[in-house]
Amino acid sequence: MARLIYFLAFVIGLVLVMNISKYQKQEVSNEKFDFKKVAEANLKKKKEIEELLKPKVEEKQEVVVVKEGPLVELTTPQLQAGHDLYKKCIACHGKRGEGKKGQKAPAIGGQFDWYINKQITAMQTGERVNKVMMPYISRLSPEDVANLSTYISKLPHMGQK
Ligand code: HEC
């Protein structure tokens, strides 16, 4: 009986020793307890999830730049010349000839060409006094004035009222 007990004790001891050596061979990993790594991994997952949840943009929308067409169809050399000369007048009279309150400049777009022509000519001769405009009109030829008048008479301002 005693022998049997010794034998059993020996076997149990042997099994224990074998198991212990088996556990010792296993590499101990601290990865699970490396909080920095775990946090990084979580963050990566979070980003991935966010990426997946993002509403998908089907196609990149093209930015369409709508160019404003010319206010007046520049079909004749006269209109083209008038258009070029009018650039100097825009600061006060506006792109559409709508005038500017701050400048005390009246609306002239769409006005009769003969009236515009008459006014500018009168200012040039001093018949009508307009000091602020003199620097812009004193050197204009009668042809320039005619071109300008034709262009301004075609400006859309008054037609829109
Ligand atoms: C510095 C501002 C200014 C600029 C630039 C200017 N104007 Fe004027 N314009 C005026 C003012 C102010 C009056 C009104 C004058 C008055 O009270 O008699 C006027 C009046 C006129 C009138 C008379 C309108 C009417 O109903 O009697 C015409 C036409 C005119 N401008 C055309 C032009 C043209 C063409 C140009 C460009 C070559 C031009 N102006 C540039 C300020 C300006």
C-alpha cells in the first residue's frame, strides 16, 4: 500500500513538473497590458469606423465658374470702343449705368444716346459745369463721345426698371 502511495505521489509529481516546464516555455507577453498600444489600436479602429460611417460623396463636384457675359453685345467696332472707354466711368456710374448715390452720379444706362452725347459735349465746352467729370471727358474726341453714348444707351439699367 505504501508503495502504491509513493508511486502515485511520484506520478503526480512528474505530471506537475512537466506542466510547470510547459508553462515556463510559453513566452510571457505584456502586450495586453501595454496601455499605450491598446489606446493607439482603439484610436485606429475608431478612425476606421468613422471613415466607414462617413456619408459617401459620389463625385467631386466641379466648381463651375459662371462668367458674366457682356452686358451689351459688342457687335460693332463702335460698341467695342464705347465699352473700352466706359471702363473709366464705372467707378461713378456703375457697370450697368445704374449710377451711384455716394458719388452723386446719376443713372445713365439706357438713356437716349443723343441726350448723353449732348450732355458730355456741353460739359466739355463748359456750357454745363461738371467739375468731377472733367478729367475723364476733357480729352475725348467727338467720335469717342459718340461711341460712349451709343454704348451707354444700350446698357441694361433702365430697361430693367
Ligand atoms: C468721379 C465720378 C464720375 C465719373 C468718373 C464720371 N462721372 Fe458722369 N457724372 C458724375 C456726376 C456727379 C454727374 C452729375 C453732375 C451734375 O449734377 O450735373 C454726372 C453726370 C453725367 C451725365 C449726365 C447725366 C444726365 O442725366 O444729365 C453723363 C451723360 C455722364 N455723367 C457720363 C459720364 C461718362 C460717359 C463718364 C466716363 C467717361 C463719366 N460720366 C464719368 C460723376 C462722374
